[in-house]
Amino acid sequence: MPVNADGLPVAAAPPPGLVVIGRYDELPGYGINRPGGADSWLFIWTTGGSGRVRQGAAQARAGAGDLVALAPGVRHQYAVQPGAPNWQFWWAHCQARPSWTPWLRPYDTGDGLYVVTPTPTALHGRIEAAFRRMLADARWTGTEPPPATTVPADDRLAVAHGTAARELALSSLEEVVLLTAATARPPAPAPGVDARVRRAEALIAADPGAPHTVRSLAESVSLSPSRLAHLFTRQLGQSPMRVLREARLRHAARLLESTDLPVDRVAAASGFASPFHFNRVFRTRYGVPPGMYRTSGSMVGT
């Protein structure tokens, strides 16, 4: 196996289109170098020890409970962290679903390296179970009951060739990405913000398409509408309805990126009663109408 100047063996990545899943427990000295990157995404979930991951100019340490995702087409290296006794991790090569991009975006460290950390310890068991399902389901033909998710200790690698196996494996990986990205880094509350204002803001973020009003939000946090509006605007710099509109526009953009819903259905699902109004405010916010945003794959301004 060739070795480059960095001392790591050059390894070929799986061809695009395949879903490949594996679990490794590597000792010091293990490492992989891909000067041309890979044609597919690489997801690494660390369960023990520590690893070092580099992609382009970005780098990160991968410890237990960290999900690291590497986008295609950028040179990368990964190895056991110097000084660590070992590195235990699950990994998956695949073509990421479009809906995962907005989930990962807050964790972008540059050059397509996404570091999702720290994931709450309470979720580690569920994430581990999802990877075990991937390893088992990768061999499913679709013509018999899915295999048991209890896999032998020496079962370390599987390739999902069939359509059913690929989709089932990707569904488990989607669960991993969603769980980690949704819980790893909750936004730090602004200092001095009233807990009731934070609660109202969280209600908007959790379900922007709901029929929120200042009155309904105020009732949820036991304030009068006028008091909530005053505190919200003074402490967050925007009115509740302005924050709600921005949240609805971001939600609509995610739906356009990740679904084939008609634009009018996207508008309704995002809380806009009028498709005309939705088109107008969306174009003002993103610079293009919703239909063009979808076809161009634009993420500018998000």
C-alpha cells in the first residue's frame, strides 16, 4: 500500500452510490490518507478512544459521542489521535440525503468537515443501536424478513447493494444525523434574557408552521400579550412576529431543499396562509422565488 509524505497509507474510497458500513477498533499507528478525498460522504461515530480527522485545512479531534461528517471531494486524513490508546468507531460511506445538509450546517468547521459534538450521553445507546441496524440491514434483500439487529462481535463490515438494503441503512443513518445534530449544541441563551422569552422563542423554533400569535405565545408562558411583546423585542432585538416569520422562511427553505412538495404546500406547511404572500416574502429574504430556489439548489442567505 503506498504511503505519502505524511506517513499515512493512501486508501481508495468506496465507489459512489454504494452504502458501506463498518466498525473498527484501531490501535496507535492506524491512519488513512485520501489526497483526492472521496466521491461520497463519510460519517464517523466514535464510541471509545480518540481519533484525529483532517479535511482540507480543517481538523478535529473525534472523541466518544462525537459524530464527524466529511463531505465529498476534499482531501482528508484520519488516524488514531497521538497519545490515545485506541480508536473505536463506526463509519459509513454513502451519498447523503439532501435533507441532512441543513441539519449539519451549524457544525461546519470549514472545507466540508462537520463536527457534531457533544451528543448527550443519554442518546449514545440509541445511536449505537442505529449503527447496528445499519450493519444488519445492509445485507437485506427485501424478499424476506429483515435480519436481526444483534450482530456477531466479529461482523465488522457490510455493503448495501440492493435498493431496499440501501434505503433501510440510510434511514438508520438519517436517525443518527438528526438525533446528534438536534441535540449536540443547543443555542446558548443570551445573557439576561427572561426565561419566559426564551420559552416563547423555543416554541417558535420547535414548530414554526403552527398558528402562533402573540396572544397564543403569551398564554403559553403566562404573560399578557403586551408584556411578552415588550420583553421579547427589548431583550432579543426583534418582535415575536418578526422572529416567527424568519423561522417560517427557514423552515420553508429546508422543505424546498429536501422535499418535492409543491410550493403552495410548502407555504401552508410553513405557516403562510397566502401563497402570494409567501412568494413575496421568500423572494425578499432569499433573493429568488421559491421555485427558482429549489431548482438552483441555492443555500445563499440561509
